[in-house]
Amino acid sequence: MKLIDQLKEKKYTIAFSEHNMLEKIKKFGKKAGIKVIYLVLLLFYTLQKTTTPKFAKSLIIGGLGYFILPADFLPDLIPGIGFTDDLTALISVVVAVALFIDEGVKAKAKERLHVWFGDYDEEELVGIDNKIDKEV
């Protein structure tokens, strides 16, 4: 079964809430890294768009739920590799819904990163943005 199909499992959609997502980011944001949090924010802001279709929203909720759940394939507490599976899952969902991620969503996500992390090297995000643009 493909990862994108696995993310449709009910346990992930049940785990998603804005509050749970923000709590996870507060607790693990720095450890997860700027790329993981950028992907989370891209999905979150795409979810909020009224023009995002239901099928895309269901994928997004599954991906964000996977990020939120503490018991995923690789526990987030494992130093160095704990968020690798989250990164893979989030990238898979971003690629699947890339058509609905616009420049406004990217700008909101980057603005929020500056609020939470201060200055960061925006070059770290270029690969993600290029992958989105390539899929569109």
C-alpha cells in the first residue's frame, strides 16, 4: 500500500486538530527542523483555503495527523532520525496537493517561520518550493 493511501487511515484524521498541531510544533519545532515545519505550514494553510477540494483536504488532514501522532513509524524522540518518517509523509502529501499550494500559501508559511524561528536560511526551503512548482 502506498504511503499516501496509508495516511487516509482514521487514526491520523482523528489525531488532527489545530490545537494538537500547534502543541506539537511548540514542543518539537526546533528538533523537527525548518523543513518539516514549513511542510506542516504549507499543508495547514492549504487546508484553510476554501478553494481546496475535499479530496485534497482529506489527504492534508491525514498527513498532519501523522505528524501530530506521537507513535508513528519512527518515534520523534530518536535523535537525528525521529522526524525522517514525518518528513517523508509530509512531502508525499505536499506533492499530491501541490496544485493547490499557491504563492500566497508559501508566503504565509514563510512569514510564520520568521515569527517562530526568527532569521533562517531561506535556501533550505528552495528544494521544497521547486518540487511544488515542478508538480504544478
